[in-house]
Amino acid sequence: MASEIRFVEGGTVTSPKGFRAGATFAGIKTHGEDKLDLGLLLSESPCTVAGIFTTNKIKSPSVVLTQERLAGAKLRAVVANSGIANTSVGEYGMKDAHETVELAARHLGLEPEEVAICSTGVIGIELPMALIRESMGKIGVSDEGGNVFARAIMTTDSHPKEVAVSFEVGGKMATLGGCIKGAGMIHPNMATMLCFLTTDAAVERSFLQKALKEAADISLNMVSIDGDTSTNDTVLLYANGAAGNDPIWGDTPEAETFQRALDTACIHLAKEVARGGEGASRLLQIQVEGAKSTEDARKAARTIVSSNLVKTAVHGSDPNWGRVVAALGRSGAEVDEKKIALYINDVCIVWEGLPVPFHKDAVVAIMRGPEVSFRLELNLGDGSATAWGCSLSEEYVTINSAYTT
């Protein structure tokens, strides 16, 4: 019988055994009540680590250094800052990334090669190293520190986004936790945000990387807020084996259980990012079924969820289904108009490519709820995919028109 995946109440990135975290306010961001901007996440024991990174051609030195550290296969910790991206600042970017890692390693009693670095915030500003030097030693890490770490990586996020799930592998109970930040500059070209995942399960490295990529492809890579991809996108998954199970390898029942647990956690975090998008009034979900292939289903779902016309219609609770069909048609997915069915929150709007009568006021009322779902049946094959986004409002423009002023 397949292992049940259970959500852990109040779960976070330190819910798995052997992980500790903490944070402080260093002054990287402007001062505010309860603000945090510098955090540490640590495994008490050596880890297997997987990672995926931005596809943007402009990369933060923080990303480049973490990619180098990941290749060295010694990572046990990460230092993360919010407020400044450490991007496009010349030679100081890599110099400051190295120094920040060295400060964190010294504070945690580790070697620099065991520490990754992630940064998020405004591009084109150097890290304030004097503040970071002064503040690093103030960070106390504990197994209760997951929430403050999640808060420390926030920029325009309205709330911390966290999760943990438990599952059984090899007769041992294991936990997988995580936190994520992202509210703007979110688009599915990689993994589209900073995301930190931890597990006390023992997992073989190549399978861990494969599992993370597969989970991201159905979750984090299926989110779009505004069509922009950050220079700093990073997802890291740490596995320390503290649960005591034999290492999980691919193509085993344990691997299937672990993949389901990871998928569950990542989908939850992806939906939280979409729900908390800048200026969002409601969550938008696009389900595509019956596509010729999975690739086609993903193309269609991502194109529709990224459409500004669809997103503004959702903001206005306007059942303007023609915008959805138009986005589908330009997605690159194979489409036969005469076979399309479209539902808004399970109310059929289109059947065999033609509109069907519906009570407009009733559908408008449905669309005023916290979640709006468009389900498209293409009736061409077995491919399916789901994407998440949010409504596009005047508040999004207000937030981003004065981001640095």
C-alpha cells in the first residue's frame, strides 16, 4: 500500500530532523516593524543537495557561487538576504558573495565550501557589507527558526509561505519541509523564486536532483505572476538522512513515495506564490486536459495563465472566455477548435468550440470568490497540466511603479 502523505500542522523548513534556522534585521531593507532581511539555514549533519537555478542570462554572483558550491557536493547551509539582489554590480558582486559566505561559515563553525548564498531584492546595488559583518553574529539558529527564516527572505511578499509533509519510507517516518518567497518577477522559465526545501530522508544524489526537477516542472515552473524572470532564481533541496532510512534510489517504491511527498510540498508552495502575487485579489488556476502531449498541455496552461488579458478579466470577475481561447490558440499547442470544451469553476461555457448558454450574473458571482479556475478539455490525447497565477490589478502597477522610490 502506498505511503500516505500528510501535511504537518505549522510545518516549515526546520520541521525535518536536524535542521535549524534563524534570522535578524541587518538594515539591508528599509526599517519596519518585525522586518527581517538576513537568515541562515543549517543542517546539523552532512547533506545530499540538489538545486535548480535561473535561466536568465544575467545572473547574480550569489547564484553563480551557489552553483559552484553545489558542484562541490559539500553543502550543509545557506545564507540568504532580502532587499538587495547582488546583481549587476561588477567585481564587487562575487567579492561580497564570497565574504558573506565566509562570515556565515565562521559563525556556524563550517567551511566556506559548505555554505550556499542566495540574494533577492533590487538589482544594481552592492550588498552593504559593513551591516552584514555587524549582523551575522547576531543570528541564533534553532529548530524553531523556520518561520523567521521564511520571513527574512520576503520582499514584497504579504506573508511567509511555508509547508511540511510527513511520509513513511523503508519503515521510517520522514519529513519534508520548505519555504518560498516570490510575489513579483515570477514567470515559469526555471523555478521562478527563492525556495528552500529540506528533508530528513536519506536520498541518493542523482535521484534527488531528478526528483527536484520533476517536482519543479509540475509546480514551481507552472506559476506566472507577471511574465518576468528574476536574475536570482534558486531552489535548493537538502537531504540529511536523519530519519535513519536506507538511501532512496530511483525506480523503487520508496522513490515513488518521496516524489509524491516532494510534489505535494512544491505544489502547495507554488499555489501560495500565485495566491500572494503583487496586488492579487484572487488565485487563478488553469487546467488543461486531453492535450496531444504533456508538453502541449504545459505550453497551453502557461500561456493562458500568463495572459494579461485573462488576468485582468479575472480581476474584474468578467467571464470573457474569448481571451482564454485566444491565448490557447497562440500557445503553440496543437488545437482543434471544434473539440474544445471550457469550464469556469466547473460551469460549462464552451462546448465543441462554440459558446453554450449560461447565466452570466451567476458566473460573475462565482468569479468574485477567492479562486477562479478555467478548465479546458482539448480532446486530442492524454496530456494534462495545471498552472497557477493571479489576477492583475491596479495595485500591481502601483507597487512596481515606485519600487525603488
